[in-house]
Amino acid sequence: MHISPPVLLPRPMNGSFSDWVIQCMPVDVARSYPVNPVGAWHGGIHILHTDHSSSQANPIRAIAEGTIVYARSPSEKKDKKPLAYNGATDDGCVLIRHQILIGDEPVEFVFYSLTMHMKQVRSDILSSIGKSIKREQIIGTSGVVDGKNAFHFQICCEQKMLNALCGRIHGGVNISSPGRLKPIYGDEYYYFPAGTPVYDNIPKGFVRTPMTFTAEDLYIINSGVDTKTFRKKNDGPTTTSAALL
């Protein structure tokens, strides 16, 4: 399954994919995830309005194929209470269920994408509850939140799905015992404690003298063709090498 940003902007030919995604999803720092600056929990992010002009709207789209679970047209009185508790606020929303198989040994993963504070939800979406939707299909347009042009976007899943995806549902990784041999998503991480033998090439046979031993704990991240080595400092992990061990 391919996943796209909820808003699509023209992608520069010489730009990176990550930079393009950031351009498509400018986040309101006052409504970030998981806690906003006033200390309140926030389940998603607010994406600021990205229209180039008042005459050209950038519609909100489905991020992936799925099934429409719920859709609601915005109320007409967005500038009246209770919606306007801190400024005019649209309440149009769309909830989509996504189901995919991931991993070398396919595991079912179900997640939901929720878009809120929409000023317009398309009629074909409103009339398609329980029906399928295509990736990048237009669902509506961005509205306002507290008088600011933005919309709410979040992705969520059940605890058991999070456990299937990450191997845990909270806290850090337990590095005192081996992790999963076949992770179903993301990069591969390896922990080498201080004293791990290092060889100049692949050891053969039962007896082999190492070149040296690691002097400190190392954390290896394998992401596709890139392998990076990190060491732990008091102020967090710092890159020390980008070479294979």
C-alpha cells in the first residue's frame, strides 16, 4: 500500500521526498502532536492552509486506499458557540479505515486516518459510507480552527495493531535480550555492547582472533542501503560513523 500526504503540492524535480512531504504538511506549532504548547494532549496535528491563492484551493485527499467509516458535513454556524469557543471553527470530518498486509511473513495491519475541521466534504464522500475510496481521492477542503485556516489530521490504530507494528505498545526497547528476528515495518536496529569483537572480514571456522573490541556501546541502524552507527551520550545519540562494522 502506498501512502500519500493529505494535501498534494507540485513536487520539485531536484528535491527530496521528505522535504516535499514537509512542504505538503506545514504543521501549526501551537497544535502539534502529542502535546501542544499549553500542555494539552493532542491526538494529531493541525496542517496549515496551503492554498496558493484565494482562487486556487488545494483539496484534502485520502492518504491511502480504504473504506469510508464516517463522514459529516460542516455545520453552518461555525462562528457561533459551541463551535466558536475560541474563534470560528469548522466541524466537517471524514474517517477512513485502511487495511494492509506488511512484513516478509504477511501480518494484517489496520489503521485509521481522521480529518477534521473541514469547511466542505464532497457529496460523493458523504453518500459513500461503507464503500471503498482510492488513494489521493479528493474528500473535501480545509476549514478553520479558532479562526485560523487549518485542518486536523491524525492516524490511529488499536493497541494490538501497534504491538504488531512496533513490537511493543509503550516505553523503550529492551536491549537486554534479543528483539524480533523479522520486524514487519521500518528499519533494523542492532545494539553492540562494549567489548563486542570486531573482525576485518567475515569470520570463518570456530577460532578467529578479532582485530579489536568495541570500547563503548554502539547502536547500529540499517535503513535500506544506509547503515549508521551511533554512540550514546548524556545529551542523546550522536552520529560517529556511517560505515559498516
